Amino acid sequence: MELTLSPILGIIGPIGKHLLLEGRYAAKYFTEDFKLFERDRQGGVEILQPQQTTLEQRIGCDDKQFIAFLRALLTVDPNERPTAAQALQHPWLAYDD
């Protein structure tokens, strides 16, 4: 069974069009109008609609600092994602309950 991007996009949201235009393999997974698709065994195309969910729901956690930390690390756009040094400064890592 092949895994799809659909569940991931359901959590993190859409990937920026500018990233898809630059992506080497984007055409394997996204149509020209940026819709996620997969091919069936006969070569036909099925447009996928990611089921919207949240990190809280997917991992069963309600720690807001932890969720914010994970969300920052899962940011797709490298220009918006924290560097390792910035991630180490996140309040969740310094949190002491």
C-alpha cells in the first residue's frame, strides 16, 4: 500500500504554490492547478481532498506549547521554518512544570 500526502496535508495545510512550482517532483503529486492527486492502477487520476484535522487530534495531546513547537518544526517552507538554533530556544524546551 502506497502512502499519500493527503493525511499530511490534512494536518499541516496546503503547500505554498511557490514551493510546488520549484519542487522537482511536484508534478508527480500535484496537478498544474496545484491539486493533490494520485494515479489508480489503470493510470487514471483521482483528485484527493485532504481531511482537515489538527495536530492535537492526531497525536491526542493538548499541551499548547508542545503543539506550537511541533507545528513550527513541521512548517514546509524552509524560509518560515525555524533554524535548529531557533528551535532550541522554543519555550516548550524550557518549560518546567
